[in-house]
Amino acid sequence: MVEPQVRVEPGDHIVQFYETDDDLTRAVSSYLGEGLRADETAIVVATEAHADAFTAALDARGVNVAEARDRGAFVTLDASLILSSLLTDAGIDAGAFDDIVGGIVRHAGRSGRRVRAYGEMVALLWDDGNVAAAIELESLWNDLGRQVPFSLFCAYPAQSVAGEDQADAFHQVCHLHSAIVGPSISNYSFEDRTEEARPFANGPRAPRAARRFLVETLEQWGRGDIVDAAAVVVTELATNSVVHTHSDFVVAVSSASGRVRVAVRDASPIAPILRDTAATTGTSGRGLLLVSALAHRWGTQVISAGKIVWAEFD
């Protein structure tokens, strides 16, 4: 069996969808072992069983885990215990996350060593049916990564996220990561689903660049039948991000079962409002009217790091 090589840079946020615990242990021990050999600090937020398996695998790789732990370079935390301090009836307490998890990561960084973390609180939330909180927690990890330089490895059991009823949430999770470790879950789930995503820097040229990206993608997929309508929609959504949120944004285009979804994610949590036709004057307030008229369906999801506005075409 080929051993997985998991190499990351500071700021990377990677994810694995694993089939067996052995698959997970091999990948995570490679990731942690590379860091410990490079004199980095490794933080593990996992179940007790997984933490023990990672430790044993690291020992088998010749990593002196006990010595690393003694000098504070290897820290293990109980995922369920940490999660119980973060979860409220309304979702994840962002302040508690910053205090507890952010405090741990910041403290580790003060040593001057690079920091890499592994976390599976998101998987526990997903398995418990709290998918929205899992996505929110992924976004909070990204927020922390913009403040503190560290790499992060997350993991989900593949069987938990598989299934067409999970497809939209699954792809939101993928968007929140910089890379997928190992084979994509799409190799055995959502076989007919295709997806492309691209980030755009805030600026006056961004809507046109987003439009060009969408048009090229749909033409490659042979969906010329919806190019014109979808191009207008993505231009309107991208323009809203530039004009109203002044933030960078990500455009994601996915296709499944003959349906195409165009989604724009930006940093503002304020959901757009579809105004009554009579209330729109001049050139203001018409964007969402166009989106509503051209798309078969559209909607907004507010997340901790902003929002996602999407539109679908059959």
C-alpha cells in the first residue's frame, strides 16, 4: 500500500473524506509526522480513540511523541469536550471558539515554531445531524487562519457525507477548504456532479472576470443553452459583492443531474433583499429582480464568515 504524503504550507486548510479509520490514521500521522520532524508544533483535536491511534502510528514512524509532548510541541485535546464548550442552541459561539481554540493556536505560535492542527469536531457535528454548525465551525477555522498562520487538516467519514440529500452541504464544506487529501468523494458519490470554483479579488474588474470564468466553464460543459442567463446572474451577484460588501468573493459553478448551480460567497453576513418592482428606481435595486427572473430558483445562506448567494438553472 502506498503511504499518503500530506504536505502543507501555513494557511492551508485541507480535508479528507475517509472510508476506514486506517485510511485516516495513515494520512493524519503523515501530516503530523512531517510537522514534528520539522520542529513544528502539532495540535490534535480528536476523539480519544483517534488520538491514541495517531500517537501509535507516529511512534511506529520513529517520531518521539513523548519527547515532543514534554516540550509542548505535541498537544492533544478531546474533541467532544472542546465542542461542548462551543455549542449553543443557536449554533457555534464564535467568541468561545476564538477564546478557546484561538487561544490554543496563538499560544502554540508564540514558541516561534510553525503550527499545524488536526480537528474532527466538524465530523462529530455532522454525524450528530448538526450540519449547519459543522459548516459554521469550518468558517470559524478559516477566520482564525486569516489572523494566525497555521495549517489545518479536517476529516469526515465518507459515509457520513455521502448521499444526494447531503450534496449541497458537502460542496459547501469543500469550498471552505484549500484542498482534498486523497481521492475525492466524488469518485464514489455524486458521480454525475461536476464543479469548478475560483476566487476573485475585490475590484471593478472582478464582475467581468467572474462572468468570463462562468461562460468558459459552461461552454466546456456543453451548457450553451443557459450561458446567457447564467452570465447575467453571476455578473449581478459579483457586482453586489463588489459594490455592497467591498470584499473578495468566490464563484462556484456545479452541475448535477442536469441542474447547474452558480454560487457567490463573500465576506458580508447581510443577506440581499429582493425589492418590489415598484420600489426600484433608476439603476438601483434591479439586480435581484434579474436573478429571480432568469434563474429557476435562487436563495441565500448566511454563514459565520459571510454569506453564499446561489442560483440554479435546469
